[in-house]
Amino acid sequence: MAIAKQSYLEDILAGFDLLMIDPTKDPFEVGKVIPLEAVIDMTVELIEYCESERVQRGLPKLHMRLVPKKQMVASQAQSAMKNSSKH
């Protein structure tokens, strides 16, 4: 998360007013699937961080777009359905 936060902070300080929040990729392991619950938690953490940094610096409001990977969400939904049918 430190890498993502630093990247978003650099974008904010550079004057970006639209941030794409997408914590679905692991920067250390290509192709790793991150559990949906973790993606949700990281998304909330990143939004809170960006907003806190913006307010602390007295910068204009940001727009944030959530862009989780469709394949990741579809894949995890499919896995969840398979697991629930086993019970």
C-alpha cells in the first residue's frame, strides 16, 4: 500500500483532479488474484488516504473512479458460487 499511496500523493500534488482507484494488482507478483474483500478494504483505505492528504494540503476536491478488474470480480464471483454449491 505504501507504493500506491506514494503514487496517488504524487498525482494529487501534480494537480490531478481525477484518480483511478484500482488496488486489484499486486506490484510484487504478476497475475496474483487479490481476494475481493481485500480489494474492498484497500479501496476504502486509499480513498480515505487521498481525501485526508487533499484536505491537509487545502487542495480542491478530487474525483475518484473505482476501477476493479472485471475479470477479477467475475472470477471470484464464480469461485464463490462453486463453493456455496458444495455446502
